[in-house]
Amino acid sequence: MKKIIIPYWIFTVLVVLFMGVGAVTDTIKATDAVKLFEHLGYPDYLLPFLGIAKIVGIIAILIPGFPRIKEWAYAGLLFDLTGAMYSTIAVDGLTTGFGFLLGYIMIAGSYIYYHRKLKSGLRT
């Protein structure tokens, strides 16, 4: 049981922190987030939308139950990360894309252990 629950919560908390920091800065249109969006060529009015979407995804992952919504939330966070990586690589080059690997590992770890938790019948 602990072999599933502990890694699940470690990965999930890391995902929440990783995506949550970006979500808050996007939602409040922090100066650094606006500068990054300008650098990538995106309009700043997109920031609050993406920030709120990340917050909703994080909430969906944390709330017990609702397995189908959790699947969509994981997919949404993965799409967000992939879009950010693609945009960064397109503007700054291939070598800048490797920093996103950590985000993929965190999301994959949380997702994999979420499914292991479901298969084992654990609810917490």
C-alpha cells in the first residue's frame, strides 16, 4: 500500500507545485509571465485563460473520485506543457526544450501511480 500511496502523493504534490506556480503567475498576469508570452509571440490576454485552466486541472487531480475528469485533467496539463515546450523550442531552439523533461516526469509519475492506486483499490 505504501509503495503506491507515497510515490503517488510525492509526484502529485510536485505536479501541483510545478503547474500551480505557473497557474498563479498566468492568472494574475505577472510581469515575468507577460514578458515570456511576448517573447514567444503570444497575446497576453491568453494568460488568465491558461492560468485558470491549470488551476481547474490541479483541483480535478486533487479531488477524490471523478476518474474521467482526472483523465482529462492529466491530458490538459500534458497538452499545456507540450505547447509550452514546442513554443520555446520554436523560438529559442532545440537545446531549450530539455528543461521540460522534469515536468513530463512529474506528470507521468502522478498519472502512473494514480492508475496503480485505482487498480489496487486504494481510495486515499
